[in-house]
Amino acid sequence: MTERVDLVVIGGGAAGLSAAQTGAAKGATTLLVSSGPLGGECTWNGCVPSKALIEAARVTHELRNAAQFGIDAVSVRVNLAAVMQRVQTVVKSIATYEDAEHLVNAGVIVRHGHARLADATTVVIDGHEVHTKAIVIATGSRPAVPPIRGLDSVLYLTNETVFALGDLPRRLLVIGAGSIGLELAQAFARLGSAVTVIDAAGELLAREDPDIAAEAGKAFQAEGVELMLGVAIDAVTHGDDGYRLELRQGEEELQLQGDAVLVATGRRPNVGSVGLDAAGVRATPQGVTVDRHLRTNRSGVFAAGDVTGVLPFTHVAAYQGRLAAGNALGRQHRATYRVVPWVTFTDPEIAHLGMTEPEARRAHGDDVRVATLPYSAIDRAVITGKTRGLIKVVTSSKPVLGHAGGGTILGAHIIGAGAGELIHEFVIGMQLRAFAGRLAQAVHAYPSMSMGVQQAVAQLFAAGRATAGEFRQGLGPDVDS
């Protein structure tokens, strides 16, 4: 007998879970189909295990550097197998709240199996046909593997396999200097590996503000992470002496030896096995093509999350999933990405929102004003010994009102302890289109790290600059009143 439902969601990651729960909450008969464990890449191979590993590395680093607090530094021995066991315990704990039981209790029908589209209203699940009024494709992404000669012939690591390591690599070679590569590179360096990061790009963190990227590079190098930027990898081989990378920098040829290779060169949308062609759904190698309502070119078929190739973050996937399911059931809400924070969970953390200074100057010219504050000006940072960092605010004038009240926030960029938390003050400010000065006017508890946000925005005003002017030397242009 043919099964009929209102909504089929394909994929059990952040976007799929969000879409399925939204559909059920709106009273639609909702079927979620997942070929892998519920929770998807973020829970099992991405955000959760990587942050758990980073936390273990942070504790290791702070134990080794306890002398700065007058505490005799202790001898630290890392048991990677035990560290990874804790990582998996954390993963399973979080996955508990994303299991089938919770979804069924929320009114979602859950199936494990491989789903493919037969047409725009029919989904085949392991041979079983389901007819539906609407479909949300949320099949996520997988590690992108670069076409390096010999790479497919060796056992390399990705974020999907690195958390199964039982022994710490003595020499770890990381291909890719993006967020994933840098987070894992620093974590393994702190746990005891000699780490080298190789990237063909000539600059670090190209999508971050240049001042933030420069500070990040100093922080990684201070911890012994070797950065080889602007270096192409011609080939990878493996022999008795481990892995060998054949490199090229300009006209110079180099070789690099290591005991493990981690590939962290981005993500690729999973568009190949869901039957898009059969349903006539348009896609490119960058993902399923969607409009601002997350509709595909076929009526009734929507897509959300990494498979769209739009801002591959878990929080964006969950947002898109809610929107796609709501629109599939009759709403007409547009996705907007004006206020989306990015966080790289290195130490110091790196948080990014809105335009960088160069982007703002290209868009707004001389109307742009910039305020900066080093972490050394934040009392709580001094107390905790975490003074490496910088808060940078980019503003422009408001229509009619000009720069009154500090103008409007175009972007905010933070590198430093707790950056991933501090950025959300700017998220709220930008979401409400508030005057920048509202963040300076709000009373902040002393001594808190969030006072740094207040102090940074205060630099837009003469009184604020006078208060902390001595800390701003060499940190960018002064800001006119």
C-alpha cells in the first residue's frame, strides 16, 4: 500500500531535525528519513567532538602554563585514547537529545534508510514508495578532498576519522588552514604533536578581518604551530618513514615528513545520491540551488543546510530547516543572512559578524569609522591572564541621523578569550538595528569580560577614547566624535 504524508524530510542533521520538528509542530504528518545516525555531521564528527577535544587540549595547555599564577607547573602526560573516550562520551550525551524517541514524542515519523526522489512528490525509501505534498532535502555535506597526486592511495585523516585515533601522532601534517584545520592543529599541538599546517592560500583566514587574522597567526606560531602558507602540495606518498609531502613554493621544491596527514580543506554538499535528476531538481557542485525562500526550481521541493552551499554552519542549518519546513507548509518567509555570527574555536577564539573593515570601506568609503580595543584594556582579561586579543567594531552613519549615537554597526570582529560569547552582544545590536552607542550605554557588570564590548564601542566617542586612549596606540585609526 502506498504511504502518504504531508512532508518528507531527507537527512537527520541539524537542518533535517529542525525541519522535521517544525513540520510536526505545525500539525503536518511529517516523515524524517536518515541514512546515518540522527544528529548528523555536527554531533558525531564535527562541532561536538572537535570542541570536546579542544577542551581537553585547553586543560593540558593551562596545566603546563600554571606557573604564571604562581603555581609550580606540573608534568602532564596525555593519554590520547582516554581523551578520545571522553570525546565520545560527550558526543553520546548530546546525541541522546536528538534520538528517534525524542522525535517520535514530538510527533515525527522516523525511518532509517536511504531515500531518493522518484519525482517531485514521491520519495522511495529502500524500495518503499511514499507520496508527499512537500519535500525538504537536508542531506548535509562531507569532507572535500583535494585532487593531490597520491592522496587517494594513502590512509589520511579527516574530521570523520580523526576522533578514532588511539595514539598521538608525533608529527601531524594538516592540509588546510581554515577553521577546521586550525582548530584541530592547535588541539593536537597542545596535546603534544609537532604540527605543520600547509595551505595554498597566501594568507591566513582570508575571510576574517586582516587585523584579526594577523593576531591569530601570531597566536598559533607562539604555540609552535608551523604555518606554511602559499605552498602547493604536488604529491603525497607513504613509506617506512611515514608520510611525505612534495611541496612547491614559487620555484622552490620542498619535502615534508610526518606520521599522520589530516585533510581539512572544506566541505562538499551531498547532492549525488538523492535522485535530484529524477525529480528535475537543479544543483551544482556547490549545492542544491535555492531561492531566498529555500525553494528549489521544482514546486514543493525545498532544501536546507549544508546541501545548499549557503553558510555551512550548524546554526544556519537549523535556521534554514525551520524556514524551509514552514514555507513547504504554506508560509512565505525569506531567509536573511545579514546577522550571522561565525566562530572559530581556537584559543584565542575568533568571532566574526558582518562586514570586515576592507569590505565596509569598499561599500561605504570615507563614511566608515572603526574602533578597536585590545584585551589588555579589559580588567577581567588581565585578572585571568588572557590578554592576547582584540575587539574591533566597524560602523557607518545612519540615514538622516549620520554618526549620531555612534551610527550603525556594520561589523564586529573579536579575537580573544570568550569571543564566541561576546560576539552575541553585537548580534543583538545589529539584529535590532540599534545605534552602536547603545552597547556603550548599557551597564555591564564589573569585572566581566563583556565589559570589553562596552569599552570598545565607547571608543567611538571622545569620552571613551580618553578613558582608554593609552591602550590604543598602534591599533588602528582614531575615531572622530
